Amino acid sequence: MKYRTLGRTGIKVRQNYGCGNGGYLYGYPNKTAALWTTSYLAPNSGAGVSTPISTVYQ
């Protein structure tokens, strides 16, 4: 399992999924709204962003 420390908070989150473009999704989904979001880190990027989860595969 891989982990990443997010920003200045120092919170460690687990790398959950790899994306087809080389990016990764980290941590748990935010389910407080109808459209869930999660932390996404693009390839060669040092900063993650909150991104909507529009497709889920089981």
C-alpha cells in the first residue's frame, strides 16, 4: 500500500486507485453531497485537487 502526505496538514492518506492517465485517487470519498468527490493527484504534479467521482467500476 502506498501513502501520501497531503499539504501542510500532515495527514497521510492511502493511494486507493490508479487512473488510466497515470494519476491517482487518494483517501476516502467525500459523500456529503449528491456528487461525491475525492482527492486526485495528476502525474508529475505535487499538489492534489478535489475532483468529482462521475464513474465507478465494481
